[in-house]
Amino acid sequence: MYVPVEIVRLDERTGNVILITGEEILIEIYPNGDWRFVDESELQNHDNG
């Protein structure tokens, strides 16, 4: 399934690229090429903290 990429952002502090697709998928790409899905609970904890 293809989903449109809505936002691409470079975190200048870390060099990480953040991709937001739709309302559910957030991917963080590290400068070395590794990547991970960011869990929604991580975002909620960050907002509350």
C-alpha cells in the first residue's frame, strides 16, 4: 500500500530526517541510514513530559 508523504523535516540538531505520512505513520531516519517507526505512545509521552 502506498501512502502520500505529507511532511519531511530535517532535525538540524541530530541530522535525523522525519517523515510523516497520513495520520498514523511517522518514520525517523538516522544519518547512518538506519530507520525506525516512531510509536504513537512515544509522542504522547514527549508531549506530556
